[in-house]
Amino acid sequence: MKPLNLIALLLFLGGAMWALTRSERAVREIQSVYFSAMSPFLSVGSKTEVNARNFMEEVRHSKELQTELDAVNGKLGRLRVIESRFRELENENAQFRHALQFKQATKFDVVAARVIRNQPNTWGQTVEIDAGTERDIGIQLAVLSNEGLVGKIDRVDKGRSSVLLLTDEKCQVSAKVEGSPEIGILSGPRGGMSEGEPRLRLRFLSKEALVKPGQRVFTTGRGGIFQANILLGTIEHVEKGALDSEAIVRPSVDFADLSTVFVVLSGDP
């Protein structure tokens, strides 16, 4: 044992022996002095213990809150997935209702089909639908939507068909202007669909065509492909030429939002 430690031990033992040999009153006085000296340290130790206990309780409580928060976030994520699927089902049901209403209201024998590809390609403005030869679909049949004429079938396979849209220059339709004797040929612009909303051109109107913006344009039924009185669009303005006139027509169909279409199998030409 080191000399200093030995000296400290001897002093402690001597002090203890001295305290034990004192009278009861002296011992109490020594205890009182001791506890008075140690009281600040005991108080600080007690507060430290309380603070440490409170800190550990907060840590435990925080972990419980984090666990509960993780569980809530998990439930919220699942609810968002369910809500998204519910919205999809709502949209599908709305489309089915519109399709059923259209089939019940139209005078044509039609087959409903979903658009499975809607993207212009290099060769023309076309979309693909999920119906083909197995549903008696053939080329040159008219294709409609709730809003009007979409185009015509230009290629058929098993399980799918291609639709040449009205916005394509090659899809030409004999058209008449509502409330006017004017008849012309309606088609998409040369070079395909332009930026923004597409516009159609109604050509070969008379030089002094008495048509004005807001008048609707319908099919005439001539040509043996498109049935009569199918809505095509609305005139926006008329361009006068040296020999004839030409009208710019806003199509009635929103070609950027095609989802369900109807192929006309038969009907009055």
C-alpha cells in the first residue's frame, strides 16, 4: 500500500475511534456537522437522479411515439393505395355507364372497345383498340365516341385494330354545315396534327358560302363509309378563296383523351 493511502486509512480509523469514544451528545453533534456538510452534495445527487430518471422516461416515451408514428404512416400509405384504386374503379365505372348509355341511345349496332395505344406515329394519326376480327370488326368501319366521329378502322388483327383518326389528312369525310346548303370534304390538316388542339379543314365550299362561326358540321352519309348525321365539329372561321371557300373546324372529339370508342358494325348509311 502506498504511504499516502496508509496515512489516510490511519487518520480515518483514528477519527472513527475518536468519534466512538465521545459521549452520545458529541456523536450527535458530529453527525449533525457531517450531514450539514454533505447535504448540498446529497441534494445535487438527488436532483441528478430525478433528471436522469425523467430523461430515460422521455427517451422511452419518444420511442413509443416513433413506433406509433411509423404504424400510422404505414396505414396512411395503404389508405392512399386503396383511395387511388378506388378512383380508378370510379373512372372505369363512369366509362362503362357512358358506354352503356351510348349503346342504348344510338341507332347503330356498335361494339365498344378500349383504346390501348394513343400516340401519333410516322405514317399517320392512329390509335389502337382492344377489339379485332373475333368481334366481327373489319376495315373501313366507322368509329365513334360519345362526342362524335373518331375515324375509321384501317387495319384489323385478332384482339386489336388500328383506327385512322379524323385528324389525319387521309381520313376524308363528306360533310354538311347545319342550317346551310353547304357541303364539302372534311379532313385533318396536311402534315398531321399540329401543336395544341387539332383543327380540321372543310374544303370545297362555295365561293360565297353563307356559314359562320358556331355552326355545327355533320356527316352527309355519302361515300358508303360513314353514316349520316354524325357530329364532326364546330366552325371557327371561314377563309374565302378565288374559286371556293374553306372553313376551319374544331373537332367535337377530344382526341387527347380517348378511352372508350364504338365501332359501327351496321346502321343506316
